[in-house]
Amino acid sequence: TTASRVKARDAGRRIRAAADASDVLEVRGRLRTLARQVARSPGNVRSVTRIETVIGACLDEAASCESPRERWLLDEAATWAIAWLASARRAGVTAGSLLDRILAEGARADHVLADGDTAPARFLLVLTRLFREPEACRRYAEHVSTGLTKEIESLVTSEGAVMLPGSIALVGRVAHWTECRDVALATGGLPWDDDTERAWAAAVATAARLLGTRGRMLAGSGQLPAAASASLLEAIENAGRGKGAGSRFPKPLRRAARRLSRRPREEDGGRLPAADFHDATAGLTIIRSGWGGPGESVAGLRVLVDHREHTPWLEIAVADRLLVAGPWQFRVRVGGRDRTLQGPWTVAAWESDRTASFLEITAPLGDGMRFDRHVVVLPQAGIVLAADAIVARPPTDDGGAEHAAVHAGNGAARTDDIEYVGTIPLAAALDAEPAAETREIVLYDTTTRGMALPLGLNEWRTGAGGSFEAEGGLTLAQTGHGRLYAPVWFDCDASRVGGPLTWRQLTVADTRRILPAWQAVGYRVQAGDEQWLVYRTLDAARNRTVLGCNVSCDFLVGRIRPRGMVSRILEIV
């Protein structure tokens, strides 16, 4: 069978890339050996025999490999090597049987692809582009193009959201598509049509927002090797160059990619893309402090909220470390009865600028109750506020007319006891150490990463009203009457840990009347030399006073200046 023209240097580079993508030490070693032998082969009989021996060993290992990913990497590397031997007319006596074995692996990969799994797509693209003559390869070529197109169409929204839970799954899948595209371009052309190319480009732009400050994918155990995400950054910078090379990304995104890959240019001082991403229909929001440039007090603060499922997925990362990653769970009892969500999450509010970002989602709890969940990010301060609220639905909602009195400002509240337990999942490599006498929890791995404060509870452990523990995540238990607000304040600036720290619930007044906590709450937080004010109404917004500050909004966060004045950072009406 005639192979497409393959140079030894190119084959060696591709085999080395497969080695870098492997997670198994023995596989990496074997493929690197093959890459060296192919790239440096003098082409004599002895060197060809050695190469064919290593190819056979790769195929033997692929056949017995428990990991499908490692199997397809071994098959891909073997295909590059045998294609170079065939195109250079240096094939030895075993080359024909080796190619037959590779074609048999192609048949197995095609069956996997038919079941909707595109994991072997990269191997199949290499096989079908380098060996075009076999009838089976022509069938596989059509199948792999169709499989990739269907997967991208089903997972990527028009805004570029990728419908997979968590940054590792999302970025990993987009990187897989990008690697397939790179192989296809190197061996002939794009593996999909123009519509799919546009969807892929939108997904790449979204995935870039989830990389760490060094351009790495972040996992619970730390950052992954650079090879896992290198294809994304290279695609952003190089896509669109050359005939038939597909999409070309906007200059701002290319500048951002070079910052992440630590290859900035002198002219990269221009405009950067928006760091945040929000697709309300897809239920995905990414909040990012920036792209690693100057002026970021906390480098690479990034939050992901995915609320497509009953239990939203939450991630908080700083620089190259995940602090929080996983399902943000909750349990609610009202009047002694367990309550569950009676409908899907919907976006109630979204605002974002350079000083603050605010996302609130809401879902019905039944019996006129509503569950609100919001995330606030103050990028310049390195603060993330993750909070839940249990309130009454407004009278315009189904069944809400009889609950109109609950929203009448100083009107009577429902008297049901509320028991709330929320668990924010910590990243696998992170440890948490509660303070001995107070309720803050310090987060650390090899160094201190930040701290978490339960603002709705008394600062001292002797206080009643709930608990805040580090068992299986950060678990906040809080009780209330009628309505309840349960906030957790993450300070992601490690330099403030160990300094002066305190928080207090404040008095909220309405027409000179002190309001109970079921109507509105306010908190004062001090860490180091900095202080903040947080305010949340739990009934209808009215003109009220907290810490000498007049508020008429649903939510407010501001910085308290040295003379006691409040500088408003974010106000949600």
C-alpha cells in the first residue's frame, strides 16, 4: 500500500507529541525511543529492523493496554512510523504484517467511533490520511469526520459553551478536537465543514478562559503538563495561516493566548478579550480576573458556575491552583419537612465589569418558597462570595398571591423554621484547617492559599446558630426563621491570612425600626487593613440604612474606607 509522503523529521515530531500526551511512564519511554529512531535513522537495514521491532512492540502493548487513550496513542505513533518507512521506500520484511495489524486496530477504532466515542478519532485521522488506498480507510475517513462533527454540534452552543461538567472535562474535550484538527491540517485539510469550524473556534475561546496563568489545565491535584493544553494556545495563535487553514482568531484573543503561554510580544500591549463568559441558556458562566497581565492583585482568579443540573458545579481557582471543584450541594428543611427544587435553575441576574462580577440563579422550592444562589467576584481584592438564600417567591409567581404579605417590607413573615446545610467541595490536593476558637477555615497545600469565613454565623465558635466545618468539603449548617441567607466569604489573597481578621452581622434599619434577619442582613468583614460591607435584602427592596449607608437595592457590596465611608463596588437593584 502506498503511503502519503512523510518526512522522517515530521514523523519523529508527531510520535514525540504522542509520547508527551501519554500518562503512562512506560508508554512515554517506548514512544520517545521510536521518535528518536525515526528522526535520526540513516535508512540502512539495521536501523529499519530496529524501528520495525519497536513498532511491533508498540502494537503488542496497544493490544493489551487497559487504557483506551494509551492504546490509540500507541497505534497513532506506530502509524506515523510505518508511513515514513513506506513513503521513504525503506520498509523491511515485516512492514506488510505491521500495516495489517494497524489496519486491524483501525477496524476496532471504527467500532468505538460508531458507538459515539471519538477518543480514537486522532488515530483514525492519521491512518486514513496517510494510507488512502485501502477501501476500509476510505470508509473510516468518512466516519471520523461525521463523528467529530456530530459531537461538536451536540456539545457546543452558538455562544461557545461546551456542555460538559467541570473545566477538566470541558478543556480536555476541546483540546482533543484541536489535536484532531491539527493532525488533519498536517495531512490534507480540515476534518469538518465550515459550520463545525466556527463552533470549534467558539469552544476554543471558551476553553482558553479556563486555563491557569501559565496556560495549563488545572486539576484537583495541581496543574497538568503543558502538552495537555499546548494545542489550544498554538491553535489560537496559528489558526488561519495558509490555504484552507480554517478560522483565524481575533487579535485580542491571540494576545491573551501569548500571555498565557508566556510568549508575549512588544506589540501585545493592545486590547485583550473580555475575560468573562456567560451563556444563560447553556447554564455556564466563567468569571476571570484577567489574562495574567500587570495590575492584577490576585493573579488568575477564576470562577466557573455550571447550573444545568439540579446540583450546580462550582470551581474557584487562583493562579495555577484549584481551591474549589465539584458539585455545590445543599439540603433544606422548612417547618421540619425536606424541600427539593421544583424546577430548573434560571438566571435571575448577571452583571460584570472590571471591578466586580455578579451571577444569581434561582429555582422554586414549592409552597411559595424560592431558592436563590449567587456568586460575587471582586477581582482586584481577590474575593469570592458564594451564598444561598431561601426566600418567598414574589406574588407574580404561581401560587404566590397568598404570600404577598411576606414581601410587604415590614409586614409579617412566615414563621417556619429553616434548616440549611450547604457543602462547597474543595479540590483534591487542598487541605483545610479550622481555627481553634473562631470559625474561619484556612486553605492550604504546599503553601497557604486563602481562607473561608461563614458570614452568617458568629465569629466565635461559642456562638449558636449553626456550624462551619471542613469535613468532605466546607460544610455550612445554618438555621433561621421565615427566610435565610447563608454566605461563605472566600479571601483568595494569601497575604491577608494570619493578619487581623473579624466579621460581624450589622444592624439594618427601616424607618428607624431595626429589622430582623428574615427581612434583611448586613455584614462587616475586616481582613488585614481592608474592610468590606455586604448587604442582602430577603424581602422587597426598600430604602434602608446599614452602617450609616442608605441602601434601596437587593444586594450591595462595598469597601469601607478608613473614615467609615462606604465606597460602593457593586449594587444589584
